[in-house]
Amino acid sequence: MRTTHTHSYNASMRIHLLWALAALLAACSADQNWRQVNFDGTNLKAQLPCKPDRTTREVPLGGVPVQLSVAGCESGDAVVAVMTAALAPGADAQALLQGWQQATLANLQASQPEQVQAWQRAGFMSLGAAQRVTAQGQRTDGQAVTAQAVWGAYPEGGHVRVVHAVVYASKPQPQIAQALFDGLQP
């Protein structure tokens, strides 16, 4: 039964991530012009290198429907995105972040991440699944892509908010990734 739950969770996340990537690939293309982005109904702030397109959709996260807010854009050949959702009270943020990370890597067809390290920021919870990952994979069209991503969570009011920020590009974009990840503020 656990395998079925994990499989359906991963399938749902793959569908969501494919949708988000497709939406973001259609986003504006601009040179780097960093700007602060706020997410309605939350304290979360992010810095993006271009004017973002935004959407909010209901998606299953950890088997429970949540409102996932996405802001993303293209900067050169990089697709940059920040995603966030409030979890229901009592939800296991650690398990959810692990599942989200696994679904992202599976979507990329990345067998193993090249680099994994703990990701800690002021205001974010200290969780084992709060990680920064670099992985090589494939876009949906089969072209090679590097993903540089972080996952984290922080307490907000009476719930926990999860955050995922990612840079997809044909080759690593360490400056964009570092600025994106450093710019996340609960």
C-alpha cells in the first residue's frame, strides 16, 4: 500500500512539475533585472532576475490538495521559478519535502543528484529534507538540463509553508541560483 501511495504521489507531482515547467518555458524572456516578488497571502519574498509570470493552482502535495503559488520567468537560457504552498495543520513537512524532491528528480530523469547539501536560511525550519541539490537530467523534449534547486519550510501563522526554488538551464548557472536562493525570505 505504501508503494501505491508513493507512486500516485510521484505521478501527481510529475504532472504538476511538467505543467509548471511548460508554463514557465512560455514565460517572458529578459536579461537579468532582479526584482522582489511577494506571494499573496503569505510573508514569503523572493528575488527573481526577470519579470515573473504567476499562477496559483490546486495540486496534490503529499496526497492532499493545496493551493500552490508559482512565480517564474526566463533569464537567458535559464528558467527560474519559486513555488510555495501552505500545509494543512499536522502535515509532515519533512516527508512532503522528501517526496517533492524525489518527484522533481524523477521528472528530470536524473538518476542521482550530483550535489546535495543541507540548506539553512534564517526563518526556515531545520529539516533533513531542507536541501540544496544540483542534478543533470532531461527536459520533456529530451534535451539535457541542469537543475539547481532548494526545498525548505517555515512556520507561518498556524501552519507550515513549504517552498521550492529552482533554476533549470542547459549548463549550471551558479550566480543566478545563489542569488535566487539567498533572496528567499519568510
